[in-house]
Amino acid sequence: MGIKSRLNERVIGFGLELMYLFSHWLAIFTLQLGAKMKTLHSDRILNSLWVLFCVALVSACGGGGDSQDTSSGGTGSVGIMLTDAPADPELFSAINATIERIELIGGDAGRVEIFDGPAETVDLLSLRNESMPFAFQDSVPAGSYCKIRLTLANPDGLELVLAEDGTSHYPKLPGNGKLDLQARGCFTLTEGGSITLQLDLDAGNSIHIVKRGNRDVFNFRPVIFVDVLDAEFTGRLVRVDGVIAGVDDDTDSLLLCDALPAGQDDDRDCVKVFLGADSAFFVNADPAYQGDARPLDELLNEGNVGNPAIVVGLHRSFDYPDEDLDIPSDAFPPSGECRVWLTGVEPVDQPEAGLCDELEASLPADAVLIDEEGVIIRDHRPRMALDGLAVEMGDFSQIEGAVASDADTQGFTMTTEAAELLAVELQDPVGYNGTRIITKHGELLDYTAITVPRLLQVDGVRQPATDSLKAAVVIVDTSNASQAAAEGSVASVETDGFILTPEAGSTPCGLVGDLFVTLADSVNVTTVIITDDTVDIIPDGVAEAGQSVGVKGICEAGGLTASDLVIIDDQRL
């Protein structure tokens, strides 16, 4: 039972005692009053008194049950992850977004800042395969939220670097750079809870190219998706690098610190990494190993504490259970002192109490500091947990490119972004895991998924003797081979879709002229409403004649089956 539960029990017990005493007084009062008044009038007085007492009791106790009303003053933690749907790598070498502010909008708190500068610039193309931890805030009022405001620097908050000549272009930002994003369903932050949100900035659908004479003009029509990362939706792969602060053989986990951007509490920068049957460990920090796969028991060794490491894994919905904070009242420190409480350690084995300032300055990771009343005044438990797919110790290169020859069990060749033909070795040791071949969503693949001309990213170590790359992780883009995209206007709406008139010069699916767009059953529809003051991005909408739209999908006979539909409603004067 946690501290909060015990405090609730005390409050409820005190309330019941008051109710008993008040009931006893009411009974005496009733007998005395009954001799002077009629029963009906007496009942009305008694009912009114009883209601007034109950209202007073509930107000004093802050409500009943586990109410999460934001008016109670409770707070929780919110994290922001950034990722990007693929943009054309042959067109852009970088898409740099400069973010000034991120806010939650809704609930009793109105607008709550999650990130408020200094401005940070992120190359969206570097997030094609992975999600990046961007910002965390610990003091977010509990309650329901439906909207996120993302503010880009204006006027140069988006830089498009062309691959052809390296020139930079800065499209005009609609809404003065203020983008209001609606989540796919509102989300509720509970008191003491945590929520991680993934912002998927779809650069490919957001950048609209218009021909004006002999030159291209780039318009920015932002398409951004908001997802809540939970047990049902884990999002993209996450990459974090930090320092190993602890290992735990019993839970097959490690604690990676200095791994997350600072929030309000800049000490909570740790990630709990859980290892399992699909996890692999690679070493390039020892001359004996040059990117070699090694057994996991070599990773879960106290000798690795203090070593830097990189983890590639999937976000895990994770909260400490109440029993991890089962602090008995007789373990509270003396008046004027504090006590470090270690997660998962028995009360008799906890450290002794001491001076608060000294303990706070040396508070270890995965621990909390409590005062004389058992209240947590400093929390060093990790903000995030990952299911680790690969742990890399030492220097590993990350190289992007396309498959040049289909893989076999030994390896394959790839053409890098620098136009180099590179041989890649796949590791398959006996008795433990080797090269992790995965999708950007963390699904495990085998070598047969590495086929021409798929795009991929490889983590590995160069082997000078063979002029090759020994692979630790291969992230394969399994969608690029059959995906097509088109932009244009809706000519007419039909039963199962609509007729699209493509923009001039566009020939999606190799078809010339109008084409039929079929909407898949699971199509993702997004409406972008652009005004002079702001941009609203809504995960919903209905195709209508005359609308400007963008579609992504698979080419079929005579048309395209859309998995994504973006409706542009530009209301600017």
C-alpha cells in the first residue's frame, strides 16, 4: 500500500468518526425537536443539516474515491517524442524544423507549457526510422487534454535543404508558425501519472511544390499526427544514449542515465531498459571485439556501471506499482531530517536518515527522497522505459542507403547516401542473438526482408581488413517499395472514393489524367484548416468535390488505394 493510499485511509477514518459523532448528536437533537415540532418539518431540518454536513466533509477531504479533478491541484508528467514520416531523400538532404514552444491546451489549467525554449532545431529526415525524446515536464496539472500547440520559429522556422545543390529554402509558415494539433481522442493525465506523446511530423505530405515558370516554389501545409504511447500503441523505434547507472540480474534490466532532455526536474533523465529473448548486445569498446555480438550476461555485469551505451528499443508503458513505495510510517525520518528510499529494497535495508541538503545532493538514480511526513520531495526514478532490442557499447556508425543486392545469411550490399557501394556483414552467433533486422516499428525480420531497392539504415562497425561494415542493427523500410503519393483536387465523390484531378506535371502510378482513389477501410483521414492566425490539424474529415487533397497508398489497376488522405482547407484571405 502506498503513501497516498494510507493518507486516504486516515482521512476516511477521521471522516467516519465525525459522521458517527454527528449522527449521535442528530439523534438527540431529533428527540428534543420532535416534542416541539411536527415530524415533517423536523425531517426537513434534519435532511438539510445532514446534506450540509456531507458537503462540508467531502469538501474538506478533497472529494471521494480516486477522483482526478484538476481542481485538486494534483500533477503528473508528460513527455514529447518526435518522429517523421518519410520525405523524398532524393529531393532534400535536410529538413530542419526550429521549435520554440510546445503546449497542452484543455482541462481546467487552460494552456500548459511542456517546452518553452531556448529554441531547438531538429532535422526531420534524421527521424525517418526512429523517434527522438524531445521534452519532458513534471508539473502538468492532472486532467483531460485534447489539443497540443506546436510553435515554430517565424519566419525561418523550417529550412529545406535541396539535395541537388545544397541551397536552403524557407517556406512561409501559415498561422504565424502556430500549429494546433488534435490528438486521436482526448487523453487523461492522472495525478502522479505519466503520459508520453509522439508527434509524427509528416514532412512528405507537408511540403507542397508548385511550379512557377522555371522554378519550384515550396509551400508548407503542415500534416502532423499525435499519438499517445501506451500498451496498445508503442510507436516508432526509440534511440537513446547515456551512461549505465545500474544493472539488475533479477529483472534483466539496466538503468541508463544522462539519456533524456532535461525537464523541470533535470535529474530525472534516466531510462529503464528491459531485456528479453529478442535483445542483443554488441561491443566495440574492447580491442578484442570490433562490433561483435556478445551474450546478455556480459552486459548485466556490475563492471559496466559507468560505461556509455546506446539503446535501440520500443517505448514501454511503465509505472512503478504502489508496493515500490510501501514506506511504513515507522520508517519516516526524524523531524528536520530526510531519508533516501531505494526502489524495490526492503525497509530494513534502506539507508539511514540524514540532513536533507546532503542527501538531496547525492541522491542516487532509481530512488526518492522523503521528508519526516513521508512526502516525496525529490524523485530520481526514470521517466521512461524501453524494451531493448539492441544495446551498443562503443562507437558504432549509422549509415543510410538502399539495398543494392538481396541479402543471404552472410550479408548484402548497399548503396550509401554518399554513392558508395558497401558490403554489410550479418552476425548470427550460436547461443545468443546477432544482428537485429527490424522495421521502424520494431518488428523482427529475417534476412529475406533485405531486398532491392528497399531503403534501410545500418548500425555497424567498419572492418578495415575486409572493407565492410559489421552490422548490429538493420532497420528496413518495408513500405517504400509499393507506396505512391499524389496531390490534386477532388473532381467528384463516388461510392467507394473519389475522382482525383492530379496537379500539373504529376503522374501518380504512371497514369495520365484523372484517376480513381479508393479509400481503404482503415484509411487515416486528416484535415488541415489554415487561417491567418493559426493552423488546426484534425484527425478526421470527409472528402468533398473541389477540395485540395493529398493521398498516399498503393497503385491498383486504373487508380490508387489510399491508406492516408489529407484534406487541405485553406481559409486565408
